[in-house]
Amino acid sequence: MIGKSHLAMAAALAACTAGIGGFFYGTSVGVAKEQAAQKRADDAREAERKKLQGKLDASSEAAQVKEYARQGSVREIYHESQKVIERPIYRSVCVDADGVGLLDRAAATANSEDLWGIAGDTRPIAPGAAD
């Protein structure tokens, strides 16, 4: 014979087991709902990202097309002319001999020529071979 106390304990145990089972079932349902909500949010973010990436790609492509068209209309013209000057001619009388020397020195310096022997050379001359 099972006593009333055993029967009450069995009922309490069954109630606790049902409560624990209900808790775990509710937890799993809540987790599933939360996962579904998170997936919907992730899908919405991914759709927005793809939409914005599409806009960026279209804008970049349009800019490339415009730049290509702009570069196609640009022409570069190269014009070369050769000037051969054997010796400079100073036609103006406003430059004296010192000025002509300075102009000759500037031209020689620009052309990387030896400066010895140019008129108006002011470099000190050594008094002897030892100096």
C-alpha cells in the first residue's frame, strides 16, 4: 500500500519534472525566437549593405566612364625646336666690357665649360708654381 504521503510526493515530483521540462521547452523556444530575430536583422543589414555597395559600384563605374571620356578628348602636342648658337651676340651697347665678361661667365657656367681664359676672369693668379 502506498500511502498518501508517497502519492503526494510522487505528484510533487511529477509537477517539478513537468515544471523543469516546461522551463527547458520555453528556454529552447525563446532561443529559437531570438535566433530567428537575429537572422532577420542580419538579413536586413546584408540587404542594406548590398544596396549601398551597388550604389558605390555604379558611382565608381560612372566616374571611370567620365574620366575615360575626358582623357579621350585630351590631346598632348609636342613641339620641339632646336636652337644652335655658336657664340652669343650682344646687340645692345648698354653693356660694357665687364658686363660682357659677366654674361660670358654665366653662359659658360650654364654650359659647364671651363672658365679659364674668359674675359673678366677675377680668379686670383698664383704668383709662382709653389702656390
